[in-house]
Amino acid sequence: MGEYIQFGCGLCAPTSWINFDAGPIFWIEKRLPFLKRVMVKRGLPDYPDNIRYGDVIKGLPVRAASAKAVYCSHVLEHLALEECRQTLRNVYSYLAPGGTFRAVLPDLEWLAKAYIASPDNDAASRFMRDSDLGVSIPSGGMRGALKRVFGRSAHLWMWDYKNMARELAAVGFVEIRRAQFGDNSDAKFLEVEEASRWENCLGFECRKPS
């Protein structure tokens, strides 16, 4: 039947999926569970127990060709270019023949067009905020320290559809297309997809050849 794999899951962890995250706060909660209560009281995320630690760049503990589907939401933009390319190769290896990879991330083309079309004198600042490429106020406290030391909160490489499609094809993916929220007939994707995270963003879907 094949497994359903989600990486960079955050707090979205449906039990019918195998969910991985590699965030610094999750790493601490997983390795030092006695600190979790203190961290949650300070407003840090309370991660569900069924999430596994896994770094998709180094490779997830997933059997080759075992997955029917792989999904990620707003993860790829947090990777450097070569890290993203390695991630795409890893995802390809996890998928069974005919398996599906779906993802959503910020759309650089949409952001750039909105910036160019805006008549406002605040357009550049809004572009930096919306693209998450700028820093208006340095993060402080425990959360800020963890992000600076371990985190990947910054956007390291932005994508448009044409560029992403080229990278996917180079790995070997086929049937590459733009995707919209909920447009896959497999209802299990609705367990991990959230409409607000697809709004004005770049969604794509592709397959490993059968």
C-alpha cells in the first residue's frame, strides 16, 4: 500500500502519516522531555507525541521506495540551494514507483509581481516582510537564542514555478505541475494540507516514474 511521509510537519501530525520534524525546540523536547513542561509554559510549541525527529537533508529513517506519498509545507524555502537539491533527491529515493510528491512554499514570482505593481512607498518593506527575507527586530529570549543557534527560521532560497520544475525534472520526477489546495484525488492529503498555507503560494505536484 505504501507509507505517507510528511517532513517539517510542525504541529500538524495526523496519525495516518509518518511525521518528521527537525526544529530546534522539537529536538530539545524529544531529547530532554523533562524540560518540555517548562518550555510549553513559556509559550513554546507542545509537539504531539507521534512526531519523529528526522533531518531530511541528511536523510530520514525511511526505507527506499516505500512511500506512496511525501508532503511538506513551507519547508524548502528554509534550505540553502544545495540542501534543497539533496532533499529532492532524498524524497525521490523514498517514493515507490508512481509515488506522489506534493509541496507548498512561498511563490517568489507572486511576491515580485505584487512588489512591482504596488504604488505604495512601503512596497519594498512589505516585500521583505512577506518574503521573510528581512529582519525588523532581532529575536530575543529563549526562543530567539534557539533559533540563532539551531534554527532555520530564515528563508535561504526562494523559488518560482519554472525554477522548481527544472530542479524536479533534473532529479527524475515526471508529471510535474502546479498544484492548488485540495486538488489531489487522494483524500489523505487533506489531512496535512491547510488552505491558508496555500494562499498566494507556490504549490506543486510530481511523481516518480512507474
